[in-house]
Amino acid sequence: MGRPERALLSREIIARAALALVDEHGPDGLTMRALAERLGVKAASLYNHVAGKDELLDALAELVNAEIDHAPLRPAAAGEGTRADWRTGVAEYARGYRRVFLRHPNTIALFARRRVEAERQLVGYDALLAALRRAGLPPADAAEAAAALDYLVLGSALETFTEGFTRPAEEYRPRYPDLADALSASATRGGGPGGLDERGFELALRLLLGGLVVEPD
């Protein structure tokens, strides 16, 4: 018997198609019917691999979180650094975490206020909390720092500061001179339209990590 022309469905194939739908059409574009049409199958076929929309979102979270690099959170090997380097590692992790959700900002609305169940999500939070604990943060402080990092990363990926100010800076000057001065001065620092957003994220990240008080060795 010859092999089927169409690739067999799997949970990962379905999740990848779901991610493409969300990236292209936003969170409201993800329906079981639209997903089945994209894959060229009947909707009933999907339920052999995902029990419903909730399980589909878990598969989607697994796929997106697989793109996040946890390597910066791993403990340094002997001779490669000290505990004092932990802020550098957490900052590098946070930048990579943000890059993933800048690629997939439409998924944030789907994951917000959902339980965390996908294995890669749980592994990621555990790795971050382990890094913060190794740095010397008490457990409760580590939890608060992880929450703050989530707010910063996901908030900055979902909404940008600069997209709220689309007019040339000088058009704001007659009524909002300080806004005009700030936008003009920021533009001279370069980086294009997203430069201010990047610098704002980096400032917030420095303030967050710099404000964490670790227990002495």
C-alpha cells in the first residue's frame, strides 16, 4: 500500500497550524473549524489528538515556550563565573523570553489568566526560580521577582510605548511641549521607531534586577 499523500495529524502539527493562525489572524482567529480548514481535514479529526480548545491551548503554550532559551539560567561551570554574575544571566534570559513573544504577541491574550500546565512552561518557571534561589533570594522574594519579570516581559511584548505616538514630535509641541521634547530627544539616540521601546525595556530590566536584595553568602 502506498503512503498517504497528506501527512498524518499529530498534536505538534496541529499546534503549529494553530500558532500560524494566531500569528496571522489574532487570538479570535483560532477556532477548531478554522484550524481544520487550514489543515485540510474535518474538525472531528482534530479531536483524536486534542480533546478541545483548552487542550489545544496547552499544546500551543508548549510550542511557544519551547522557543525560550533557558541556558542563561543554568549554573556556571567551575571557573566560568560566580554568583555575582546571576543578574547577567537572568537579563539575557529575559531578553530571549521577550524576543519569543515579540514574534508571537497574539498568543499573550490566549495565555493570560490561564493556568500554567504545559511542561515547558513549568520547566521554565522552575529554572528561573532555581536561578533566583541560587543567587540568594528567599523563596517568597524569588516568586515576586519572577512575577515582576513576567509583567515586564509580556507587557512590553504586548504593548509598545512608541506605537502610541505616531505623529512627528513637533506636532505635539503646541499643546504638549514636554512630550515633544522627550520624543525628539529620544529620537536622537537612534534605534529607529523601536529604539525607545528597547531602551525602556532595558531600563526597566536594570531597575528590576538592581532592586533585588540577595542574602549574603
